[in-house]
Amino acid sequence: MIRYHISLFIFVLIACVLQQFIPAVTALYDARILLLHLVFLCCSVTVGFSPMLGLAFLCGFLWDANNTLGPQGGDSEVYINQIDSLRFGYSILLFGLMGVLMQCIQPLFRRGAWQVSAILTGISVFLYLLAEFLLITFVRGEWIFPAKVLTQIWLTAAMTMLCSPLIFAILFKLAKLFDFTIRYDGLKRRYFTPEAYSLDK
């Protein structure tokens, strides 16, 4: 089991590196695939609550390290009018909330309804980006919510969700490689069970 969990942490680090090379799609309001968020969401539904919190801390730390390090609003010598932004560490909380949401449907996932988890990844990303934007507007002390922002948020969530089957496939391969039981029992056919076999006889 520990090998599978270690592989997830390595998977997250790889996703963080690859995220830097995923460009925004200009034709779709600068929407992009949030690979790091997607990997976290898919991983969180395959593990227990404690490992999920560990992944949430790692992903939130990496995300903030890539986006919010440095003086708030930029270097004061370059930017005369600094812009208030969110403090380092807020993403850890948002990742944790997304992980809790995914954990709520873990029983369905373990029974084989991975499609529900795939849809929930899109919903979770949408809620994450919406909460992030609302927090930014709150910190800045203004309420501006352009229609373009909402379009960018749901397009980003949709594009990210469409990639979830690939991430789940990788996780199933890792689980098989490291003998980790996700309990993906939904595709077992009834006639393979002992009860069905005895009835056939």
C-alpha cells in the first residue's frame, strides 16, 4: 500500500512540472487544463482520508509556490500601484475542500461508478476557480464578475474533466503494479460469482 501512495506523490510532482507546459487556449477565453488539480482529484478518490489530506497539502503548496510567491502585487520598485492578492497557503484549504467532496462519493467509485467521479472532477474544478475568484474580489474590496470570467471558469472545468478518464486509467495501472486494492468491482459480471455459478448448475 505504501508504494502506491508514494507513486501518487511522484505522480503529483510530475503533474506539477507538466502543468508549466500546458498553454491557455486563446480561442476559448484563455481556458486551460488544470492538470495538477485533476491529478489530485482523481487520486483523492482512490485513497483514504489521511493520504488525501497529505496530497491536498502538497498540491496546494506547489500551486501557491508557482503562483503567489514574491511581494504581494509585485515588486514595489516596478509596480507603483500594487494589487492585493491572496496569501500563500489559501490553495491548501481549497484543495482540501475539493478532496473532501471527492471522498463523499468514494463508495460509488469503489462500486465501479467512476463516471460519477469523472463528472465531479469538473464540478470540483469549477467550484475551486469560482471560490478563488470570489476570494480575490473580496480581498480587493470590489464586486466585479464579468461574463467572460464565468465562461473561462466553466470552459476550464469542462476541458479538465474531459481528461479525467486518462488519469483514472493511469491510477488503475499504478494500483495493479503496486498491488493496491482500489476495490473497483463494478465491472464484475454476475455469472462469475459462486452464487451464479451454482444456479447455472
